[in-house]
Amino acid sequence: MTTWQGWHRFATTDPPAPPRPGDPPRSTEERLAYHSSFVTIRTPAISQLATQVRTLMILGRHQQTTARPSLIVTGPAAAGKTTALLHVGRACHLAHTRKNPAPPGSAHATAPVAYVLVPPGATAKTLITEFARYLGIPVTSRMTQTQITDAVCHTYTAASVQLVLIDEIHRLNPRTTTGAQTADLLKDLTERLPATFVYAGINVTDTPLFSGTRGAQLAGRATLIDCGPLPARHGKREPFRDVITDIENALDLHQHKPGTLPRHAPYLHQRTAGRIGSLTRLIRQAAITAITDGTERITKTTLDTIRLDHLAETHHRPTRNR
């Protein structure tokens, strides 16, 4: 998805959908494929991000002289940051293309959304090269960073890029010379491109990204969206249980009894530390196991047999009393 062709294919391909009443039953292979890709569960962070993106895109639409306000999605690993980013990006892409369809017989005249990954050990030149690669802008080894940046700004403006999604932003360290230059490049791009920038990274506020003068500039322009673990309770609400219910409703299992998984919400919260990524992985793996072993239902016994990511397993591992 870090090229326009790949992003366009992702954004315009219908996402997986749960079975609907009256639909013909899916084959085993179709159900395995469905639980492998699965639906996107609309978490509170996704809803908040979608609202903020819409608002800031309108707020910055006619801003000419300074950088538009931006957003930073932060949180621990496996908290659903990239999923939220991609979900909102797809919605923006589809909304734009519905309002501005390409003329018949023409290629895609506009590219409303750009998705860029910060490469490991990023320098300003390697990052701007990633921006160029997304839209297929030719880059040669002889081109300077300034030349590539000028080409990117010209092409992105001509392509009507309105939303720039930058993932893995925690890889930047403005305390180093190369990191500072890369941070300055991003500041330059936000001032030159008529687009809203949304960054995502692991625990961004704990990284050097918010330190020093450059960090203060970023913090002064960016709204923080916390994509942290879901609490078991929030006032009178139970957001974690609500998400479990949504996941269960999307399952395609022949013998699963509705309400089974929400009853195990305390166990699931302790098992995953409230991380949406770990939760969906656990339930999807259990669903695939239930299909392959023929039980067609998820029980706590099934869940206990699933090995999760190391982060979740380390959190879940009981400690001995000393």
C-alpha cells in the first residue's frame, strides 16, 4: 500500500463482510480466508480519529500561510493504530472519489490519500524518496534532496492529495543530525502541501519526537489520539465487552453460541491487556482452530490453547508468590 496502485486497490476492494441472514453458506476455505482477513471492528479510537480527520481537513482547507493542524495516533504495540489509520484513509479515499469521479476513459486523475512508511534509520532523503515512490515520481541517484522535494510537492499538489498518512513515526529521532533533518523535512512538507497530515507510532509521547524545539513545534500543531488499551469499564460503559460483542457477531461459525465471548470479557481483558490487536488475533485464531478441528465454536478451553504474541503472553503469564 506504499504505492498509489497498491493503495487504490486496497481502498476500492470491498472489505470482508460477515455472513448475512439468507446468504448461502460459505465453504470451509472461504470461511478460513474470511477469518484470516476479517472485518475492521470500529473501536472508540477509530471513531475519534475519523471525526478529528474530517474536522481538521475542513479547518485547514483554505489555510495558505502556515502548516495545517495535524494528528498523531499513539499507543502501545498491537493497539490497532495502523488499522485505524488505514480505515480512516480508505473512508477519505472513497468519499473523495464518489464526489469527484474520474472522467470516462481517463486514468485516475487525482490521488486524495497518500500512505508512507518511515523507513528504518530514515534520513531526509530516504523519506522524501518514499514520498516520491508512492506516486511513481522518477528519482535518480544524482538528484538532490531539494530536487526530489520540489518534484514531490509539485506532483502531490497536482494530484490533489488531501490526506497524508505517515506510519512508524516513532522511528524518527530528532536528537540525531539525520533525525533532525528528517523532522525538518516533514515540517517543510506540511507547510508546502495543501493536505492534512496524520502520523502514527508506538508511544510517541515517550520518544524524542516531542523533545526540544522541533518537538515543541510538532506538539503545538498536532492533536493526539490515544489508541491505547481499551479499559474494562469507563463510567457505566464497558467498551471492551462491547468490542468483544462486535467481534463475536462477525464470526462465521456453525455451532458458536452468541454471548459466549462477552461472558469471558474479564478473562479476555486480562489475557490481552485490553489491546485490540491482541484481542482480534486471539479470537480469529480460535475461530480458525474451531473450523479446522470441526468443533465450530469458541470456548474458554479453545482460547486457553491459543498462543498469542510475546507481548501479550508476557503480560498474561502469572507470577509466582514469593
